[in-house]
Amino acid sequence: SELATEDFDFNRGEGAKTTVKKEIEVKGKKYWVVESDVSETSPNYSRVVSYVSSTDYLPMKAECYDKQGKLLKVIDILGHKKVAANKWRASKILIKNVQNKRATEITMSEMKIDQGLGVHKFTPKALAD
């Protein structure tokens, strides 16, 4: 799989330096181009360039650059699904590794949020059982 856990963290954690570089228009829709310097916070990436809809604030694409500054992955969010009032989640994601020419596609058909799960459900031992 070309997917890494950090590929789901568009905020890139505390310590990342993030700036809105510009606004672009693609097929009549406006997007902010957001660059995050994650060299201090990511084990795999030096920076991530994200494309976020300026009307609904949903991420649409991310370009992840390796520690040498070369494009490593392109993450395309091909669909979003409303999971609650004012809450949307990506429902279809395509992750392409441009260096090794492999890809992984994820489609989530059923999503639930706020299910009251405690952190103890997500320990390595609990996940292995």
C-alpha cells in the first residue's frame, strides 16, 4: 500500500509552518493552495502542498514531497460524504506514489462519527485482537 498514516493528517500536526500561497480556479471552482513545511514534524515528507476548496473548506488534493524535495505522492480526494450536520469526510481517495509508479485507492462506503469509542480501543494490543 502507498498509504501512510500521516497521509490523513492534512493539518500536519503542531510545529508545521503552514501558509496560504495563492487562490486558483479549476473548472469554475476556487481553491486555496496551502503549503505546509513539515520537515521538522514528518518522518517522510519535507513539505505538503494542499488544495482546499475556498467555498466549503474541503481538501481536494495534496502533493507530498520527500526529504530531498522531490514529489513523492499525489493524494486525490475524489469524493466527500456528509456524515453529520456540517461534517464531511473523504469517501474516495487515490494515493499515487510518483516515484515507484504504484497507487492505492480507498473507498469508504459507510462512515459513522461520534460513536463514543474510547482511546483504549486503539492501542496496539486492542487492534491486534
